[in-house]
Amino acid sequence: MDQHKLRSHVFDKTGIKVDVDDPIFALVALNEAVLAETVGRQLALLDAATQALAAQARAAGGLPALPAAAMAQPAPQAPGSAAPIFTPREWRLLGAAAIVSIACALLVLGGAALLYKL
């Protein structure tokens, strides 16, 4: 906490000159301490709730049994071979996106042709 910056901010907003030895800065420091403790407590509660939710999702089969960091990494490639650009799943997604974009383009062109004839 920069007291001089806070002092000038108070003066800019209210026109009141506050000295750096003013007791109001004790209140600001107390506010920061309470806020830090409250945020820490809320983060701990949020972390516990996230862990419980992840455990429930794993029990229901929605998440893998191991965390993502512990999951097996892809096998390293030989020094001379190139890594694949896309995985098979990504190729399927690209194909689906291409089909959807072509269908949308045909729909737009068909609608424009109908409107042009009218």
C-alpha cells in the first residue's frame, strides 16, 4: 500500500488533505488485512468444493480417474520423424466444421437466389 498514492487519490476525489500519519491509514491497513484473510478463506472453500465436485464427477464416470497432470503423455517421436499436425479427433472435428460451413454457404446462396428472383 503506497500511502502517498492513497493520499493524493483522496485529495483528487474529495479535496481533503490527508497526512500520511493520519489514523485513517490504520483503517486502510486493517481493511487490507481483513480482506486478505477473507479472500484466503473463500479460496480455501472454493478449492474444497472443487475437489469434492471432481471426486463426484470421477465417481460418476465423467472424469478420468487420474488428474490431467498424471495422465500418460504421448510417446516421444523418433528424432527424424515429424510429429503429426492433427490428431484423428481433430481431423474429424475439422471435417465436421467444413461440412457445416459448406452447408451454411449453400443455404445463404440459395436464400439469396430466391430473394433475387422475387
